[in-house]
Amino acid sequence: MKEKEVEFELHTQHDVRKKSELFDSSRTPAIIMHNPKYPHNVGAAVRAASCFGSNLIIFTGDRVSLEPSNGKSYRLPREERMRGYKDVTLLNDQYPFNRFDKSIVPVAIELRENAESLPYFEHPKHAIYVFGPEDGSIPQIMLKHCHRFVVIPSKHCVNLAAAIYLVLYDRIMKELTQK
Ligand SMILES: C[S@@+](CC[C@H](N)C(=O)[O-])C[C@H]1O[C@@H](n2cnc3c(N)ncnc32)[C@H](O)[C@@H]1O
């Protein structure tokens, strides 16, 4: 059954730029979300990014839309609409890797055999962290772009927002303590 399409209301504080914009390593760490299921998944990612030093999120898929259509409009949860998060650029693009030059290092965050365990992972300076959706995982076509593979050593799969928080927090914590 096809998922019902849900939408964001367009908000000025989200810097929705032209499709053609390219980014260099100065926009890292960045986040790629594969086909997120709900607006609140994207909203939580925006909040995590703003809290922990990432200012670029690109998500794929059509289950969450930035463009209002059919008169329907699904707003980001109130907390995610706070002005404080306007530092995060949020884009919807089916080919997010094409937006970056070769200096970036895509890192798949996924439960995978032989993945590096997050506590021992040395974060690349110009990392782009790739996450799967709440109801799936990162598909092979996206994994092929990734240079590194990291697993969070949790007893069970954590939810998407928790995974993003853990990875960004781990990065900042290591930056502060491993100088
Ligand atoms: C909630 S999980 C996916 C759920 C799961 N595939 C399922 O429905 O059974 C959403 C995303 O969070 C990330 N994630 C969650 N737990 C993780 C873990 N322990 N290690 C690495 N990534 C994790 C991955 O990117 C994953 O694709």
C-alpha cells in the first residue's frame, strides 16, 4: 500500500534553496536521511543538527514534502519551528551525494556486520552521516556511496532521532576530549 504523502508547511526559518546548489566541505558535518517516514522524524533531525553543530540536512523520498500541495499542510512540531533552528538548511533531493565535492566522507550509520562501533570510531573531519528511515534501513544504492560504516552498540535498534543525537554528540564529545 502506498504511504500517504505528508507535507511540511514552508517556513522562512528553513533555508530551502534552489535544487542546483552545491556544497563544499565547509558544510560538514552534514546529515542525509533516506526516505524519512514522518515530518516529526525530519523535525527531530533538524533539532538535533542545530543542537550539535550540523547545519545541513538533505532527505530523500516523497513521504515528507517541503512543498504544500492539495491544500494540505503538515507543520513541523512546534519545538522544531523555534527560531533557534534556522541555522539548519533543509533540502529534499533524490541525489544528495551529487551535491558534494570529493572532499567529503559519507558515513553510513546502520546495524551492519563488520561496521565500526561508534565509541571507537574516529569521525572524519568532513563527514556526511547517512541514516535510514524509521521503518527500514539504508538501501544498497546509498550504501555504495559510503566510505565508512558505523554501528551504535545498543541492545535494540534505537529510534532515528536517538541515532542522530548519539552520533552528533559522540562527535562533539570526542572533539572536545581528544585534542
Ligand atoms: C529505527 S532504525 C530502523 C528500524 C529497523 N530497520 C526496523 O524497522 O526494524 C532507523 C535508522 O536509525 C539508525 N539506527 C538505529 N539504531 C541503530 C544502531 N544501533 N546502529 C546504527 N544505526 C542505527 C539507522 O540509520 C537506521 O536505518
